[in-house]
Amino acid sequence: MNTTPALKAIHITKYFYEPERFQVLKDLSFEVRKGEFLSLTGKSGSGKSTLLYVLSTMDTDYEGELLIGGEKLTGKTQNQLAAFRNEHIGFVFQFHYLLPEFNVLDNVMLPALKLKKKSRAEIKEKAYGHLKLLGLEDQALKPANKLSGGQQQRVAIARALINDPSIIMGDEPTGNLDSRNTSIVFDIFRSLSHSQGQTIITVTHDEDFARNSDRIIDMSDGVITG
Amino acid sequence: MLSTNYKIALVHLTSKLKQTVVAVLGVTFGISMYVFMNSFMTGVNDIQTTLAFTSLAHVRIYNDGPANNTNLVEKVYPTVVSNIRNARVVQYTEGIQNSGAILSLVRKQPEVTGVTPQVNLNVFFRNSGNKVSGVLSGVEVETENKLFNISQYMIAGKWNDLKVQSNGLIIGSGLASLLSVHVDDNINVLTSDGFTKNYKIIGIFQTNVLGVDKSKAYLNINAVRQLLSRNQDFVTDLQINVQDFRETALLVQRIAPVVPYRTESWQMSNQQLEAGSRLRDIIAMAVSLTILLVAGFGIYNIMNMTINEKIKEIAILKAMGFSSKDVTTIFLAQAIVIGMIGGLIGMLLGFIVADVVNHIPFKIGGLNNLPMAYYAHDYIFAFLFGLATTLVAGYLPARKASRIDPVNIIRG
């Protein structure tokens, strides 16, 4: 495994102002290597989700510096960050958040159509490839909201992968799944990080899930405890 | 990227078809009412204009009477105070003397479509004991008809008979009933100079302008000259029509300095007509813009609802890398589609409503049904206003959508 940092957080500090000023992240610095499968754990309120959204570039209200793939992202505009996310970051959320009015294939293709680096036919072929890998090729033309929870989560993963992002971020990606689907999702993540070299950062409550990943960052009251 | 945004917009529009239809209907009603109100008001204005121009020419040249020359001393010596009582103006020419020259000058003007000479005088029409004062108008039969289309208002007799019957008189319907006379009866005309002559009624007209119908009679211009013992060049009024009745100012500017008589456009003599027509336009504009505004609020509401419903999807789109501009485009495109479809149907519906109302009977003042005008520019303006309204009504919610912070939505 190589040691180039895929993501670097330097002195990340963040405050909440509602209902009163409260320091939720306290001067966090760490690196994530390329191809690493990282779990963020901790009790609720420990700041792990907050940290994930800072790392995801969606939350820009923090102090410190964030670099992904050597590129400094702190201080960029929202639209620059949106374009960056589109190309370099894939998201998997706890509640699958597919677009219910589109079919499965369109959902998967959407980020690539936005990126516009490939032709529609290429994107379609690739989306089918991902769906096949995740055992969903026969669901491709169904409306997204007609699928089961586990299937929807796999569609969300296929969508996160469509632009070959360097980092995949998950916010409790297995939080809503039964143990069988949890292990399917875990295996997908594992193989992505080990054979594709994609970096994975997930927030999870699931101790088994965390234990089996490459590295755990455990948080408590806004500081890293392990 | 654009096509992706438009595809999302299209899916949003078609997945909640009911909402889309309601929004489209809002625009449709707004625009159809705009079209209808403006067509109706323009129709009313056109009718008003037509009625007014049955007895009114676009430009009139006449002798305005003598200038006020009662105190010549003050004119020559302005500093001298003088007082002259019971002044008599001796030199006073009646009517237009060199009408032939003026006629040919006027006919040469490019925008003039018709000109007719008249000899008008105030007379008494008498039928035994009945005396009614009115205006006797000596006219050139053909050119008069070309300008004022009088033959269309004849309810008895023929207009062209005036040409051949030198003692034939055509009188207004009101005047006929005041004098209790009918076609082929005789009446007596008494001029202010005391001449009297009997004429035979050969026709009756009804313009529905009450004042005209009750007081006016037409006679061949040569017969009037004869009655007044005037020569063949004598004329009191020259009535001129131009191509566009609104564009009289230039002609007046050109003619007035070279003609030694008063040259007056209809706007100068009838400002109340112009005012009425403008006021109706303003009312139509106010009503239809109000309707469009209400329709705009409808669209605003529906777009706002849509955005609240789709707030999670918007957050996801932004997380996936769609920029604020993309989100604005997605929702603004929906508003534009709603505006376009609503506009097109609205123009059609507006035309249908206008056509139906146009067929409603309305038998007052010579009308048979409610007036209506069909002008392309009313429809184009309606469409553009509708589109502008939807753009504004769609832009505000779209901007709100583009400002959604995905972190707040996704974290709950």
C-alpha cells in the first residue's frame, strides 16, 4: 500500500453557534492514506459526523486547512467545491437519497452526465457495469423508489463510483440495513479500497463494521481519542 | 451539463403533472384575460373612432372669423391708452375664397387620402308651424361619401340621388321626426340672411350620433351656393382625411403656414375623444396586469411548494457536485416551460373568449354586438408579459433552491 496522503486535515476547529457557542471540533490534525479504509466512530455528539461533512467539502464553516490529493480546498467558492466533489468525491448516505422520480440507471448516471467527461453511451455502459458488479443489472430501468433498502443503498454506491472518485465518503452507510446487506456493503467497500485503491472514509455506529476496516479514528467531545 | 439540467427539469414537470397543470392554468387565465381585455378595449376604441369620424374629418380647414382688430390704435402705438366702444369690423371675408388652389395643394400631400369641400351654414328647417334650427351642409356627393361613408347610414332613399336632384335634401332621422316629415315630403329652409327655399326630402340618414341626426341635412354643394348667391369657388370648410388618423400633426404643420385660414386636426378640436381612448387603454392595462400578477403569485406558490418537497433531492444534487447555477437553471427552466405553454394556450383561449364575446348582441348606438378588435400585437404583448411574470415568479423560488445548504438538509 503506498503512503501518499489522499486527504490531509490540519488543525481543523469548528464551532456551533446554535443554541449557544460550542466548540464541536477541537484542533484536529490527521492524514488518510490513499487506498485506506477508514472508520470514524464515537458516541453521538462526539463530532464525527460534523468532521465528515467538513472533510466532504460541503461544510465550509471551519478553521484550519483541508487538502485532498494535495489540493488545498479551504477558501474555495461553493461552486468550485461542487465541481471538485463531482469529480473527486463519492457519497453514500444513511438514507439512500436517490432521486425517486428517476430510474435506477439515470440515478447512477447523473454525476457523470454532470461531469461531462465521457459520452452518454460510455457513461451508460459504465453504469451498467457498476450495477452488474453490485448485482442490480436487472433493476436498472425500475424507478428508484421501487427498490428495497439494501438495493437502494447499492444503487447509491454505484452512483458514488460512477466518476471514479479518489475518495468515497459514507455517513452511516449501513445504518439502515440488515446484517446481510451490511456485510454486502462492507465487502464492496473493502474490495474498492484494496483492489481499486480508492480511499474510503465512513462514519459508523457499527462496531463490527469499524473493527474490520483498516483504521479507526474514535472521537469523543471533538477530539480524536484513538 | 445543460441537457442534464433540462432533463431533471422535465422529469420534475412530468412527475407532478397535476401541479404543473395548475400552474399552467394560472398563466393561461392571466394571458387569456389580458388578450381579451385588450381586444375588447381596442374594439371599443375603434368603434368610438369610427362613430366619431362619421361627421368629423381628420383635418379641417375653415375660416375662423376675423382676428381681433377692434383696437387698431393700441396695435400701432402700444404705449398709448385708448378706449374704443362698439367697434365695427368692416372687412370680413366669409368662407374660403380661393378654394380651388387650396384643394389642389392639399391633394398633393402624400398622406392625404381624401378631401372634400363643404358649404356649411346654420339654418332653420320649417314644416308649417314646426321650426328646428340645424346645420345645412352643402357637399360634393362623391368625395363626401368617400370621407364619411354616409351612404352606409342611409335608412331611406339613396345617397347618390343628391347628385341629380338639385332640390333634394337628405336629413337626419332625428330631424325628420322633430319636423314630422318623411321621404318625398317638402320642407322649407330659412337662412340667417333671410332667404327661404323649399326642398324635397329624398333620403333620411341615421349615424347614431344623436346631435348630428337631430340637426343635420345634406344638400348638393351647388344648390347651397345658389341659395347663398355665391360663386362656384365658395367653400366654408375643407375636410381632409389622411392615411393614419393619429398622424395629423405633420400635415397640419406643413399646410397651416401657407393657407391663410385655420387648419385644425381632430385631436385639437376633440381632445375628449383622445382622452377617453387613452383612459380605456389604461384601464385594460391595469386590469390585465393585475390578473397576470395574481397568476404570477400562483406560480410562485407552486414553485415554492415543489422546492420544499424536493429539498432533499436538491441537497443530494449539490452534494454530487451540481452548482448553485445548475439548481437555478433546473427550476427556472420549469418556470419558463410553464410560462411558454400557459402563454400559448392563453393566447388561444383569449382568442376564443374574445370571439364568443364578439357575438354577444348589443343593440345600442347602432351596434349589433359587442365590439372586438383582433390585433397581433395584443397577443404578442400578452405572451411576453406572461413570460416575464413567470420568469420573476420562478426566479425567486429557484434562487432560494440554489441557496440550500446541503449539510443542513442531509444531516437533518
